[in-house]
Amino acid sequence: MSSLDRSQLLASIHSHLSERIEAMYTDLRELQDATSSNYKSTAGDKHDTEREMVRMEMDNLAKRIENEQRMLHQVEQCAGKNPTEKVATGSFVQTKDHLLLIGSAFGLLHLEKQAVMGISELRPVGNALLGKKHGETVDIHSRSYRILRIL
């Protein structure tokens, strides 16, 4: 069981996602700096190819930043919701093996000895858990998820 309460979990997830976003912005700034210094040299095809590769990497990084910001926004929306008797978007669901946050697919985070996985309510497991209560079991892809606690 988690030693952290709901607000601590959400704050830790928010902090972790914010750090990931900031690290990506740092990478993006470094690429932009490298690109602007590379524009001074116009020695031909090799530099054009390098600039295009850097531009593609910058585009991919910008998409990843956008995705991380969307997940952060989803976590912020979860923070505004109170725990309910039934699993809903924004619920933490404790199972035997997992602590799941339904509503933001940020993946697996390790927070103070607690593994927390963010899953979308649109994924099979998230969707199957919606509306279930403490003690109920959901079977998805030959795996069972018994709800031990809803935060």
C-alpha cells in the first residue's frame, strides 16, 4: 500500500512531469543554439543535411513537450477531483501489484518507494476499471486487477 496520500501523490507526479518538461526545454534550447551557430557556415550539402536533421529532432522534441504538457494538464485536472466510491477519471486505484492513476497516461513513476502508473481511461484497463468499487475485480488480457483501495 502507498504511504503517500492522494495530494502528496499528485504533487509528486506534478513535480516529476514538470522536471521532465523542463529537461526537454533545456534540450530544445541547446538544439536551437547549435542550429544558430551552424547557420553561419554554408559549406554545402553536408551542412544542409545536418541542419535538417537538427530541425527534425527539434520538431520531435516539440511534439514530446506538447504531449508531456497535456499529461501535466490532465494531472492538474485530477487534482481538482475528490475521491469517489467508484473509480472515475482522477482516481488512484490500488491493486495487488499496482497503484494506478486513471486519466493521465504518463507511464510508470517511482515515488518514495511507491510505483505509480498513469493510464488513460480510454485504454482497456482504465476503461474496465471505470465505475467499479472497492473489492471488485476486472479481468483484462488474462490479468486480474482487484481493487483494494480507491484514493
